[in-house]
Amino acid sequence: MYTIGQFSKIGRVSTKTLRYYDEIELLKPMRVDKDTQYRYYSYEQVLKLIFISELKTYGLKLEEIKVVMDKQDSDLLKKFLRNKISEINEEVQNNLKLKDSIEEKIKKIELGGNIMEAKKDLKVELKEREPLVVISRRTITSMSNISSVIGKVFEEIFKLGLKQEGPVMTIYHDKQEFDVENADCEICIPINSKVNMEKSENIKELSGGLVAAITFIGPYSRLGEAYGTIVKWIDENGYKSVAAPFDIYLNSPQSVGSPEEFITEVCFPISK
């Protein structure tokens, strides 16, 4: 038997981590002394601890690791690992596109461009939008996780046998301030307006109305230019915002070669 200190050194994890594993019943000590409350671990548990650490290095969550260990299910483990590979592949593609954007910025600087160059062709348009039937998912999430939420909405469309009828939209419901790590977002994908609304609680109709809009070409990280321009225009032209702003993605990252080619319509619902 090993003391918690010895087991910590063997497994190269802190005693605090081992106590947490005990608390969540991921790896409980073989024995706990009734008088001293000292934890003791067996030789057989060394492999379990190493296995846990290995799966953590692959990026699996502790709750996923616990399910695998509880069920001893190799098929489930393969599913989790394949999901992780998909996440890594997506991250690799995003990093490659980021690399392209950085190289493009370097080229502009070398050509004598302003390092904080703003787009000079941003034009605010007034548009009357029609009501739109969508399937949506609202969540508090990191902006880096948006693509995952979009994927879940597409999964529901597929399960319900529905068809996408327009570009993906993101509505930003944040009231006071925007938190990139905890944004209040609603992903919406238009579907056939004649669909049975009772098919899913996530099917809804977005109201139409007047919007101030800018069609922005460039990386999502620079959409703030469009937002700032619209807010200024609304103030200067006697309008007021009446609902949460939203973005409409007129193309997808998968369909273009560089973030510089992203086309996004930024919309603010307004009234006089």
C-alpha cells in the first residue's frame, strides 16, 4: 500500500488532485484509516492513475474519463478520442487560417500600410427584414466554441429531417457588456416556413422589421469596425436600437481560403 504522498510521486500528480479524484469518485483510495483519515492506495491503482493522466493529456474531460473507467467501455473511449481528433483537426484549420491572416497583415505593413488601418468603405444600409422561421439554440459560451454550437443545431436539423433555407445567424443577447468567454449567444438557422412548429421546442419565428446593416468583408475579429460604425450611424440619424444585434454569415470558413474573404452582414434592429 502507498500513502497519498507516495502515490502522488509515483503518478506525478498533486495530493490535492488525488483528493479531488476521490471526491468525484474517479479514483478512490483503496483504504482510508478511520482514526487518522489517511488515504492509502494499492499497486493495482497505479495503472489506473497513469491511464487517467494519459487521457487527460489527450484533452478528455474528467467526466468522460470517469464514464469510460466506470463502464470499461472501449467503444465509448474510441468515440471520445475520435471526437477529440475532430476538435484538433478543426483547431489546426483555424490556426492555418490565422497564419494566413498574420502573413497578409505583414504584407500590408511591408507595403507601407497603416498598422491600425480601418476599412474606408463601410456603408450602413436600411433594410426591411421579413419574419423568419428558424431552428435555434441559445447558450452561454466562449466565442471560440461557436462552431461547436452551430454543429449541434445542424445535427438537430438532420435528426428532424428538415432543410436549411438560409445562412447561419448569431444573435447576441448580452445586455450590459460583451464577455468573449461567456457570451449570451443564440445560433439560428433558417428552415422552411411551413414546418410544423411543434416538431421541436427549438423551432421559432424571428420577427421582421427595420435593421441598420453593414456587409463586412474580412475576419470575424474585425467585426467591431462594423458594430462601431452602425452604433455611430444610429445615434447620428435619430434612430434607436430596439432588439439584440445579429450577424448573418453569408459564406462559411470552409468555403473560402482566408479569413480576409469572410462575408458577414451585421444587423441592428432599429426604429425612430
